[in-house]
Amino acid sequence: MDADVSTQRPSAAMIWTPEQTRICLDPRRRIAQLETELAVTRRAVELVRQAVPSMTARGDRSNGREGLPITVG
């Protein structure tokens, strides 16, 4: 009678197999990796915004508009 690992809660009386430990820890590691990647991406966007505060794109030449503001991020 195998119980689903995702529904088990750790307790002092429970002895985890290496496979159960891996299944539990792998998502936590991946979440930590994704959080780090998100922090790096946010910092990169911040640096780009500081380096290039605003940019304008040329409007369509046929309608005579000046330029359209572009926001980064």
C-alpha cells in the first residue's frame, strides 16, 4: 500500500526513502533557482531603465505624427 508522496506530511516517526527526499527537495531547489533568475532579471531591467531613460520611435511617415514614446519593461 503505497501512499502518494505529495500528500504525505513529514513527521518525527516517518522515515523517508532517498527517492521521497529527492522528490520533496527538487521542487524547492527549482523554486530557489527561479527566484534567483527573477531577481537577476529585475536588476537587469532596472539597469537598462537607468541607462536608457526614454526612447522614442518614429511614427508612421504617412500620418505626420512626431514620435511615439516607448516604455521599456
